[in-house]
Amino acid sequence: MDSFNAIIQVLDSTIRLSVPLLLACLAGLFSERAGIFDIGLEGKMLVGAFAGASAAAVFHSALIGLGMAILISVAFALVHGFASITHRGNQIVSGVAINFIAAGSTIILGQAWFSQGGRTPALQPDERFAAIIWPGADAIRDVPIIGPIYAELISGHSILVYFAFAMVPFTWWVLFRTRFGLRMRAVGENPAAVDTAGISVAWLRYRALICTGILTGVAGAYLSMVQNGGFVKDMTAGKGYIALAALIFAKWKPVNAMFACLLFGFLDAAAIRLQGSPLPIIGKVPVQFMQALPYVLTVILLAGFIGKAIPPRAGGVPYVKER
Amino acid sequence: MAQAAIELIGIDKSFGAVRANRDINLEVARGTIHGIVGENGAGKSTLMSILYGFYQADSGEIRVGGKPVSIHTSNDAIALGIGMVHQHFMLVDNFTVLENIILGAESDALLKKSIAKARSELERLEREYGLEVDPDAIIEELPVGLQQRVEILKALYRGAEILILDEPTGVLTPAEADHLFRILKQLKEQGKTIVLITHKLREIMAITDTVSVMRQGTMVATRVTKETTVGELAELMVGRRVLLRVEKGESEAGAIKLSVKNLTVKDSRGVTMVDDVSFDVRGGEIVGIAGVAGNGQSELLEAISGIRHAVSGEVMLEGKPIDLTGKADPGELRDRGLAHVPEDRHHVGLVLAFEENENSILGYHDDERYLKGPFLNVDAIMADAKDKIEKYDIRPGNPRLKTANFSGGNQQKIVLAREMEQDPGVLIVGQPTRGVDVGAIEFIHKRLIAMRDQGKAVLVVSVELDEIRSLSDRILVMFAGRVVGERGPDATEGELGLLMAGVEHQEAAQ
């Protein structure tokens, strides 16, 4: 029973750890499907996390925090759009710049406003998104197998977790079942076709970036208001880049993206779980090795296991009307 | 006279210093096929892009159905019943036919209803115009002819009454082109107005009712097709009488300069593309290789110029062997006096993002003339580029201009100038005038003959039979990787055609 409980615990933390990845990955999916490379997912998550924790601490409201996280993240997405859509700048440079601005400005503003070394004040329980206990979760907790699965895995997460997973079918539906999705996919493949069909390429791409901003904002809010009780500097710790890797791994498809993010989340959870405990055959391994494992596996998976991933054909190329 | 579907009055359009259209007047009658001809860069596509709302005219007026209109976006044009089939198809390659057709004209925010409506509408269009295409096929899996049909359906689905086609036959096989013409005639019978942009005069004569000729941004004439001739149109296009067949003297063949023996070449799949080919080219003669595209001519050229490795065989350049199976590299061959004008100037012959002067020395940039110590001698390069621009009449004559901004004919002249001005002993040329307009064709042919008269050995590969016949002193015909016959310059088109189709080859093999 112990090992069963251990598995449940690892899976539970897999879900928690994969949520920010999943939100960021879907965010990247919107922008890349529309033909805009977005290496700035990391930065947008970071400003979202900071804005969310700050606003929640100041206004004592989790909802205001979330709203602020989304607002600021969308604003950064629009900056990326202004540089790369309106002014046809290099999308990678613009994305990297956003990451730098995010990393620097969150620390400076955090120190200036709260004087806690770049941190935001620790959030009170009512300033965070509480876990939602599903009906009957406590009642059946002791039922073997089903009990822990229901009580631990399905119930007991914050609303943002359910939101993230609900976004998977929703994104799929938007992408493949709506007019907006059709046009967005088209603009990522051949913007000239969209332009000659009488649709504005720029406006379409801006709308995709707004979707990206909303999702990275929620991802940031999750980090600082659910996983953590406040903002800590550089708390995204490369999750934006892992999300991009997951996006390639998933071949730009929403359902695949969910499984890719769960896999990366699982690697993370397993690494935490196995820290310090000896492995069979190999014996005790250094903590650093276990911590590096998810990243090593990321490289291996991306290098060998996905086959040919064909990105949206117009990705990374600013649209210029040509004769 | 039928009512005018479109009237363009005094259209002007400049791109920077270039006046692409100046004071254009055009009237297209309803229910007719109107051709617009002109050399590359004459401003045909610009004019049609203005009509389709892709660009705005600097001044002038557009009338559709007699009413003055302003067209700011493609949407405006579509609303006025104008549809356009672009030279490069505006299709999303990994979408289905239906998805491409509804893109931008969806009837509902959800796709399900839009697609259902499009499907029944498409069936009606297919019935009415005989434009069959599988609505659920993925675009990239369709042959170009069908992709073009999807473009036409796209326009009709949007209710186009006026259809503009920009160089529609450039990518089609002759059979596909014939089919397209039948479709266009049928559309005309249904009352649609068609504007056909092309630089192929034969198409104009075959299908249009009236034809307008553009030259250097101006509209020089409009004729009723039945009352004009190819000769007159060609003259109007170029502004002077064109020699459709270049004059040349007898060749004085000298020593063998290029000798190919038992050459066999395989492609990357291991299929034999050149099969045991042998021939000689002497100084002072032009040898033409005729054949339907894909019968090994491209691979033959690539092997001789050192781009592709041969499986076996021997090639002698000026009496010395070239190591073809090993590491003959194009640079070494260039040093030994073999110049090569590749078939595909965009991908092999030029770096389109470079300036003209850089392309005019590409491959010869290690030559001492262009160097100052380890650095490029910019002054010498610019002087050299200007010299070539003058000699070859490259337009616009600006060596600093990005090569992509030159028209196809002028790009070809840049490559030809670069290779010919190195004074090579042997010149091999693939498709010398592909996508080149009438005036430039004549010029290029004259230069090739001048090379011959200087005693150079010239090998020309072309899929244009007329070109081969008018240039060559000897004609080799390739079929299925083999040279199946040799003829003199007086061989008839029919005779060569049979050889190209492999008919005589089978008889000879018995």
C-alpha cells in the first residue's frame, strides 16, 4: 500500500507541476500557430506571476491578482506584437528582450514596492486560490485505490488547475472548429493567402498574441498564487523554455501538448521524489543528477523520439506584401 | 459594343523611383476574354494588383460596371465581384480544398455550418462549370493544374463576375493549359469577364477576344485579337521588330573542346538518369540538347559542371580528363575554362538577397582582379559590374540593387554576363531563356552565337524546341537518359518531336 500511495503522490505532484507548463505551452501554441515565434513565454509568465502576487497582496483579493496577472502579461504580448508584427522585427530578438525586461523589472519593482529583496509579501490564504474539495472526497478517501485517486488526484486542486486542463479541449475546439481557428492556422502557414482573401494578417496575429498573453498570465498567477505563496525572483526557472520544447514535442497539437507537459511534469515530480533515496542497482546518486534529469531527458526526447516535427510554415517570418 | 465590365482611367503607380504604371487606360468589355501582354516588368501584374486592392494607385480612377469605385483592400475587390488567380497560388498547402475555399468567406463563426454550405455550393459550381475537384483533398497532394482549379473555384465561390488570371500557364503542362483554356471559354459563355495576363503570345492568339499591350509601364495599344498577328504584338511589346529567328552564319567547327564518353549518372534515389551518353562539342559550334523535361538533361549538365557525381564515364575538357566520379568541384572546372549557366537561376545561379554587383562576380570572387590583398576590391567590382550592365543592357542599371528586385530576364542576363565575360573556352547553358521576355531572348541568342563565332564550344540544353532549332549547329535529342538521335539545324519540328517522344528510339533498337 505504501508504494501505491507513493505513486499517487508522485502523480499528484505531476499534475501540479505540469499546470504552468501546460498553460505556457498552449499559450505558445496560439502564437506559433499564427506564425509568431514566442521565446518570450518565460518573461510573460514571470511578469504575470509578479503582477498577480503584488496585486493580490495589495488588494487582498486573489481575483484581482489574477486579473492583473493577465492584464500585464497581455500588455507584454502586445509589445512583442508591436515589434514583430507592426514593425516586422526579428521575433527571437523581441522575445529575448521581453525575457530580460521581465527578469530585471520584476526584481526592481518588487524591491521598490515591498523592500523584501525582490520578493512580494507572503500571501494570506484568502489572497490565494484555495484547493477545491470535490463532494464526497473526504468520505471515500479511505476506500482502497478509488479513494486516493478521487481524493488526491481528481479533487483538491485549485481552480486554475482545472482551468488549465479544460483549456486543452477548448484550444482544440477553437483551432479546428471555429472560423478564428481556421484563419489563425492559415496565417501561420501562408499569410499571403489570408491577405488576398481579404482578411487582415496583422489583426489576426495580434488576436492570437492576446490569447497567448492571457494564458501566460494565468500560468504566472498559478506559480505565485497557487504553487507558491508569493513572488520570488526568477521563479519561472526556465519553464517557458521547457514549454516551448513541449510544444515542438507535441507537434503544435493541443492534446499532444497536454501529454508532453504531463511527461515533463512527471519527470520533475519523479526527480523530487527520488532525491536522496538510493536507486536499485545504481545505488545512491547525487541530488544534482536527479535535478538535471528532466532537462537531460528533454534533450534526448527532442533529439530522437519525435520524428519530424514540421512547424507552421510561415513561423518566424514577418509578413511583407510582395509584388 | 457590350457594356464595359472594368474601366481603368489614368492609373499611375510608383514604387520609389520606379514608375511601374503611368497613365494607364484600359477598358474590358463584359463577357469577353481580354489579354494583357508585355515583357517581364512591363507593369502588368502591378496594374492587376491595383485592381484587386493589393496596392493603391497614386492617381487615376477605376470603374466597375460603369460606376466609379474605390478599392482599398482585396475585400473591396471581392465585394465588387472581382476575383484573382495569382501566379503563385494563394493556397494553404496543408488545408483541404474546402478549407481553402471558405477561408475568409466563412458563412458562420463555427466551421461546421460554413463547410456544409460550401460543400453544396461547390457541387453546384463543379456541375455548372465542369471544374471537378475532390473537396476533401489536401492541397499539397494535388497536381498544380488542380490547385489552380481550386483558385478559380475560390474566386467563383466569392461570387466573382470578373476573373483576373496572372500568368496562369507558367506552371502548367501543355495538356493542363489546354484544359484551363476550355474552362475559361466555358466561363465566358456563362457571362463571366476574364482578364488574362501573360507573356506568351501563342496563348493570346488562341483564346482572347481583345488584347492590350503594355511596355515599360505604359499601355501602348489595344487590338482585336482576330485582326492582329503574333509579329505585330511582339513588335508592340518590345517597341521594334523582333527577330523570332536569329540570323547566324555557318559554323566553323574547330578542335574538340569538350568530350563526353559513356557518361552514366544516377539520382539520389539510385535511378539512372543519364545512361551511357557520349558526344563531343567542338570549338566554334553550338550543340543543342533537346528533349522533354526530365529525360536526363538536367543531370547531364550537373555532372559536366561538377555539381553532381557521375557513376561512370569520362569527360575531357580541352583534352584533359575531369575526375567526375571523385571530387571534380565546380570551382576547379571554372578555373580550367568551363563556364556554366545553370538551369535554375534562383537557387543555383544567383543569391537573390545579394546586390547585383556581388552576384556579377559570384564564383569568381577569388580572382585577383577582384581582390586587394585578403579583401574584396570594391572599386574594381563596381567598375566590373557597371561594365557588364552596359554590355548586357541589364535594367535597371544599378549595381547596388538587390538581385531579387530585377525581373527574370534581367536576372538571367546577370548570370550570362558573369559567365560569358570570363572568356571561357567551353560554355554550358541550361534553359538560356526560361521565363525571359521576347526582347531579352533575342539578345541572349545573339550573345550565344557571338561566343560561338569567337571559337568557343557552346552546349545548350533547352526544353524549348524553337530555341534549340534556331541556335544549334547540331541537335542531340535525349530520351530516357540516352541520346537517341543527332540531327542538323534543318531538322523539322515533327522529326525532332518523334525522337523526343522516343518513337524512333524504339524502332532503332528493334
